[in-house]
Amino acid sequence: MLGRSNLVAFLVVGLLIGALSGYLTRPESAEIKLGPLSIEVKGNQIAHDNGPLTSSQVQHIAFITLIGGVIGLGVGFAAGRSRG
């Protein structure tokens, strides 16, 4: 039972680190909505302001969070196999 709790702990830590790194590395983006028309302009630098997140920034954060979770899960499995 102790192995599963370690696995979950590594998964949670991986997700948190992934979410934080995804947020800190989100691309610079601006979204303008005029009625049904939505225009999104992207830059190739890291965003510096704390404005509202655009849909592409949310996708970036979600993707990096997913990668962090997979890495955390892999580390949890590796740590469980090396102990027992």
C-alpha cells in the first residue's frame, strides 16, 4: 500500500511542477473579441503580464502539466521498482 501512495505523491508533484512551469513559460498572446469574431495574436516571447489567459495559453499550460504528470508517474514507478 505504501508504494501506491508514493506513486500518487510523485504524480501530484509532477503535475504541480508541470503546471507551474507551463504557466511561467506560456507564450505571449493577445485575444481580441468583436462579437462573434475572435482574433488571437501571438508573439514568440514569454508573457510578462498577469492579464487574462487566452485559449492557446491554457492549452500550453495543460500540455506542459500533462508532460509533468507523465514524468512524475514514471519517476514514481522507477522509485517503486528500485525499492522492491
